[in-house]
Amino acid sequence: MNNLFFSLVLAAITLSIWVLPNVYPVTAAIIVAILATYNGDISVSSVVILVLLAITGHQYSQSDEHKNSLLRINIVLLALWALWSKDHQGHLISWTNYVQLAAKNRGITIQVTFEKIIAAILLGAFLLRSEHNIRNLKSVFSGKWMFYLISYIIFLIPISIALYLFAGLNISAKSLSGLLATVFLLSFIEEIIYRHLLQNWLHQIIKIKYKAVASWLPIIIISTIYGIFHAQNGVNFAIFYFLVGAAYGYIYQKSGKIEVAISVHFALRLTFGLILTFWGYELALPAIG
């Protein structure tokens, strides 16, 4: 399958979580997964596990979420499988060299495994099932956090334009759409799994017995895990991801809205990709990964 088309389809399915009942994005995600097996992009075993995640998520959404600890444990284990998994070709969803930074002939490489995308869509569809729909998007994106984010985006736009006009930044509409879709998918995956699932549930567990540390301990623990999962490229990468993970966790906890964490994550990744890489910091900072 064409990677750009695949990324755009999965991004559209992800966005539908906030618009449609969860049965539609869940069904669409499973259908895409099944089609991918026929195309040789993923293994049948991965699809089986994703179907189990969909079934478990459905059962969880129909039960008392505060009492059904067994289903919660199963969902966490399946989510951890998605984080550790590697598709059998190693490059199912890859977005590579679409952006050419012409001044020094640089490019950006982004890789996202299929299992993580589908697992995050399934988790998002069930975890957000009763919180969001198209009628209350205004409340989702209200408050000071979105004001800060919009201000940041307004600041980012003229910088990108200046790089394009005066510094040789060259990006086509196709390249930009691929960049936006893939960075959005990465941001959604990590915030849904790390923050909305793991950090949120860990906060609930710690709060029961250790209320005094419940505000910061879950952030530290999940950020440490977040750093470890990104440590394959070295200690510096692990430390960097620990720090940004703690920032995302703090933003999520303070705002109470996973959309804010996703949006901030998206904005920062886009900044790293378009600006820091241009100036030659792509090796010093793990901007995209």
C-alpha cells in the first residue's frame, strides 16, 4: 500500500473517534488491519491480537470500569504489546524523505508501526467513548491551554514562512500532508497509550493509598517508561524523552484533556521536524521517532 495514502486513511479514522460512535472507527480500523494482511504488510497473529483488544475494549466499555480490574489489566497488557511490537517487515508505515530541506539537502525520516496505530485507535475509541462527541468539541478545546497552543502555532507559522522564503526550506503539498498525518498519528499513539491509559490509570491506583504523591509520582513513573521505550538510540535519547514525557504528562494532568496533550505533542514534533532539523540539530535532538 502507498504509505502516504495509508497514513491519511488512518489519520481520518483517528479523527472520527471524536465525531462518530465508537463502533465505526473500531470497525474501520479492524477492516484496514485485515486488508493489510492480504497485502503482506502485517502478520495474521498481529490482527488476531488487535481483534482481541477490540473485544476486550468493548467488554470494558459495557462494564463498570471502576470495578472490572481484570479487563483493565488485559487492556494494559495488550497496549504494552503494541508498544513493544515490530511489524514483520519493520517498515509498514514509514514516512521518509518527503521533506527535503534544500539548503543542505537534509531530510526527515518518520517510522510508525501499524500495530501501534491500530491499538491506539481501538483504545481511543473505547476510552473516549462517553467523553466526547462533535457537539462538545468547543468545551474540549477551550481554556488557557488551547490559548497557549494557538499562540505557539501563530508564532510557528511566520518562522516556517521565513525559512521557506529566505533559507531554502522546500516542501510540497504532498510532503506536507504526509508530514502532518504521520506526526499526528505519532502524537495520538503516544498520548493515548502513555498518558490517557497508563498514567491516568496509575494515578487512580496510587491515589487510593498514597494520595499525597498521586499528583507527581504517576508522571515520573510513566515518563521513565517512556524514556526506556525510546532508549534504543542511546542514553541521551532516553533522557530527552523522559523530560518531554514528563512535560506531556504534566500538561495532561493539569488540563484534564488528552486533546491538549496530543496537540502540544503534535506542535513540538512538527517544530523539531521543520525547524531544528533545518539548522542541523537532527542528530543532537531526537526530534522524530
